[in-house]
Amino acid sequence: MSKLFVIIAIDNPDSLALRQATRAAHLDHARSIGDRMKYGGPFLTDSDTPEPRGSLLILEADDLAAAKAFAAADPYAEAGLFASVRVEPVGAVLGSWLGAA
């Protein structure tokens, strides 16, 4: 049975060029799990011209090991973009994507 996991990844400083160079491969990887990917998007800097500074993904996986393997296989991770990566199991209680609650 699938469970929900959150991946919280923070970019290394001054790594925008690396993020841009590997973005297409990262998006392909995220899309590869189809509707098991529930949410994906960047953390942004708080400025008039926001720039990405990390990634937040919510996905379904069979277990924590599978979620960690998915995170490790992300082209961003393989390219060394991230200073840190956390993978945690989460519960879903509220949210329009859950349907009627």
C-alpha cells in the first residue's frame, strides 16, 4: 500500500546555473511516477525577483526506502545541486487535491 512522503531539498549557495542546466531532466524524473507525484515546486527567495533555492515534492511511494531512492535518483541530487535533502513520511488530512474530507 502506498504512503505519502515529502522531500525537502535545499540548494547549495550560488547554484542557479546548475539548477537551470539540469531542470529538464529533473522534471522528466518527477513526471516518471505519474499520478504518484502529488506536488512539486521550488522554494523561492523572498525578493522582488524570486529565484529558486530548493525543492519540495510530495509523492506516494511503497515505503521510506523507495522514497529515498527516488530522491537520490533525482538529476538535481545526482548533479550535486542540494546542500541537504530530507525525506519524511507525512499524513494527508486537508487539501483540495484530497477530494471531500
